[in-house]
Amino acid sequence: MGSIRFYTTSGCHLCDEAWQRLEPVARRRGLSVECVDIMDDAEAEVAYAESIPVVECAQRSEPLYWPFDMADLYRYLP
């Protein structure tokens, strides 16, 4: 089983919408999702504060930035 990171923060309506798209695709692909609240991770806050929600996959050189739809997720995720 592979894993991916989902950069988010509480109270972010875009993150909630992204999660609704990400969770079923990740489940179908057998991927575990590590949710990273950027307010709890200084490095992630610097990198993604203006960009969340963001999905990161080790097999890709670049993260997937919002906005994305389910088709984008299927193309991006392993």
C-alpha cells in the first residue's frame, strides 16, 4: 500500500471540498492518506500557506495544487 500527503488546515472550505474528491480516489487506489495541517508544520506552512489544499505523492516530482477534480487525481496518483 502506498501513501500520499494531503496538506490542509482546519476551517478551509476548499480543503473540505478537495478531501471529498481525494478520499474515494485514494481508497480505490489502496493509498493511505497522511493529512498534514500546515499550521502544525512550519516547513509545510512556508511551502503551501497560499496554495492549500495540496496533494503530494512520492512518485511525482511536483505536488498537485488546487483546483483539481477527480480525473486529475486519477492521473496524478499511482
